Amino acid sequence: MTVIFESILPVFLLVFLGVCLKRFRRIDLNLWEGLEQLGYFVLFPALLFSTLATADFSGLRTDSTALATIGSISLMCACLLTLWPLLRERGVSAASFTSVFQTATRLNGFMALAIAQKLYGPIGLTLTALVMTLVIIPINFYNIGVLVWFNGGPRGLRFFTIRIITNPLIMASFAGILLNMLGIRVYAPVMTTIDMLGHASLSLGLVMVGAGLKVSDALKPRPVAVLAVFLKLIVMPIFMVSASYLLGMRGPGLSVIALGAAVPTAMNGYLLAKQMGGDAPLYAAVATIQTVVSFFTIPLVLVIADYVAGG
């Protein structure tokens, strides 16, 4: 319990710092828009590239892990799309639906890495990095596709394809995986520079989420926000643990997949919502609520997953 609390608390404190800084009148409000652009086009892509280009996945069950993680996320996306007509009848806007979709399907891989390291050691880090590698491109593909379709703009296949292949997150992920598979190593000083940029994105991204947060929305959440919290923290772990078990996974592998499913949504989805016409305040509110609620749900998921993994 203490390990999980110590892993979640810094994330929440940085979000809270962003809330305070946005209201600190000596900081120019125009700064935040520039920081969002910097994070979206430079810092987050650098983090994804450096993580995937240097990860070591040898000796791991990539086939079963891929089926369990990508299959579960695909199933969740399909379920969410079937919910759209019902949500629309209840007054949920298209922009709000995209934020529900994002917050229910994205995972905070860096929180998962921090907890996995303390709970499972080096094997936990490697397995978590594998999960991140497998889901980064499918998650961004699904979420960008939904944002393109529901933002009211052009929906042609050509436009959609261009938005997908030119997205900086997908470009960075693909480049990192390609170099990793080909065994190409980036010149060390250049890679160090990319790593430094990537590390800067962690804390800055959390602060920017806090800067976009409306405290009242988090304290008195809309019903659609509660739905997103339930889907991500309860339904997603059920999908992933069940899929992993049925595929014959046991031991730390199953537990790490459960941890990846149980962590709250990734903070970079907030920037995507800002960039592509989603409901960014709703995203920020859901991300904050999920972070708090996950303090209680992560231990529950891990206890159940460890029991299943041992069986």
C-alpha cells in the first residue's frame, strides 16, 4: 500500500502544482499554450522514441502479451463506440465523447513503470516496457481516429491517413520500434539529448494537465466523467486479466499486465484533446479523479491478479 501511495502521490502533487501555477498572476497566461505545443510536438515524441529505441524485449512472451493487451484495448474501443448513440441521446457532445474514449483507453505507462520497479524489480520494468511498446501505436491510432471522426472536420480516407501518419506521437513510436528491430543505435550524444528532452516531458506534462484543470469539475464530476473512471479502472483490468489468463499467462507477466490496465489514463491525451478539438477540461477532470481513485483500485486489482496468476 505504501509503495503504491508513494508512486501516485508525486503525480497528483504535480497536477496540483499546475492548478496553482495557472492561477499565479505573475506567470503570463500565454505561456501555457506555448508549453502545450512544445510538449505535443517535441517533448512527448522524444520520450516515446527514446523508450522504444532502447528497450530490450528478448526472452519475453511477446505473442501472448500482444494478444492480451492489444485485444483488450480493441475490445474496449469497440464497446465505447457502441455506447456513443446512447450517450448522445443523454446530451453528451461529440467532443466530450472523445475525451471519454481517450480516458477509458489510454494508460499512464510511467506510473506503471514506477510501481512495477518497486513491486517486481527489473523483470517488472522490462515487462511494463514491453506492454508500453505493444499498445502505444494501437492506442494512438484508435484515439486519433476517433478525434478526427468526431471533431466535425474532414473525414475522408486521405485526410484521416495523413493525420495518422503525420502525428508526432505515432511517428516517434514507429521510428523507435524500427531502429530497435534493425539494431541501429543512435549516436550517443544525440540519444542523450533526446533522453533529456523526454525526461522533461514527464513533469511538464503533469503540470500542464493541472493548468488546464477546472477544480469544480473534479469535485463535482459529471456523470460522463464517472463513467470514464469506471471503464478505465474497473472494466479495462477485467478485460486484460481475463484475456491474459485465457492465453495461459501466469506469474509476474499477468500481474504486470494487470498493473498496466489498472493505472489511470495517460496525461498526454490532454494535449491531444487540446490540439484536435476534444473536451480538454473533461479530460483533465477525469485524469485527476482517476489518479485519486486509482490509489484504492490498483491494490485491489493487483491482489486479484496475483491470486489469478498463482492459479
